[in-house]
Amino acid sequence: MWWIWRNRNLQRHGERILKPEELVAAAGEWQMQFDAANVKVKSCDTKRYGPGRVGEHIPVEPQVWKPLSLGCLKMNFDGATDVKNGVCGLGVVFRDHLGKLRGAMAVPQVGNISPRAVESLALLHGLRFALHVGFLSLEVEGNALTILNTLHDESGDLNSEGHILDEVKQLVLSFTSCSWHFVKCDCNMVAHRLAKESLCLSQPFLCLESGPSWLQ
């Protein structure tokens, strides 16, 4: 309802109003962010196949930081959209077991893409980057619960971004180890900021080992 009210005010003040599909995309992003921030902690009653395995629905666990094993990196990913300007952005950050920055990327994309598709692309680009630079042991974290659950589902995703997630599932097989875990928005802030920053970029930003001070 807020977006409809805002669109009416834009029209009254002679500014460009959002198209119906843009309204739906914007409202959908807010709803997904609200759901992720307010998801209840619960145990998973489905059969366990080990962490991050296809066929297992991901449990939502308490947000307790756990150190990584030596040689393993943590990859956080997120997406952002700017419906009014018709752009979106991908944000990914890698850290080691000491919390030290190992790599990051902020990738702008042109077009009004659904929030779920943007987050799927962020995950895909992050995994591609990791393979390219030799990060072969990963723990992936994000607040896109529906996407992470899809990775645990052996059946195909029939949504428009299903082909992206199918490629993600294939890429995972190229890693020495790769697991994924849901985290709430407040534990994914750096990746989110990278995604937001990319909305203002004209070309991708990539870094290894070092970056802006707020990334350290």
C-alpha cells in the first residue's frame, strides 16, 4: 500500500510514476526483506543429508558466529534494486577464518529484475569469481532464504530465475567443499552495502586482499 500511495504522490507532483510491474517489484523486495528480518528460528524436521547438500531444506538456526576451518573462506552475497532508475546491483564479499578480507565485488546490472533474480545472480557471480581466483572451499551465507532452500531441492525451480539456480547447482560441484547457510539481514550488511554501492557504478568493482577502509 505504501508504494501505491507514493506513486500517487509522484503523479500529483508531476514526477515520473512507476509502472505496475515496477510497483510489484519494489513491493516484492520490501516484503522479502521484511520476511528475512522477521523469520522465526525453528528446527528442521526434514531428513538430513549433511550441511549444504541438495535434497535438504535449510534449517533456520540462531545467529551465532562460528569460526571457519583453516583454508575455508566465508562468502556473503546480496542484491539490491533501484526500480525508479532501472538498475540493480550485486554484492559479494569473502573473508577467511580470521575475518580478514580476501576478496569483494560490486557488480552493476541494467534492467528492472526481480529481487529474487538479482540475489540469484549475486550468488552465481560470487561462485564464478571464487572459482576464477581459486577459492575452492567455501561457506556461503545470505539472507535470501527462498534461494538457499531451492539449492537444497533436487527438483527444478520453475520461476523465471530457475536457470540461474540450476547453473549455481552445477558450479557447486566444482568446489572442494561448498555449504550454504541462512543469516538475517544484520549479519549480511557488508554484502548488502556492496550491492547498494554498485547501483551507482558504471562498471564492476573487484578487489583481492585489500579494498576500501569500510570493507576491512
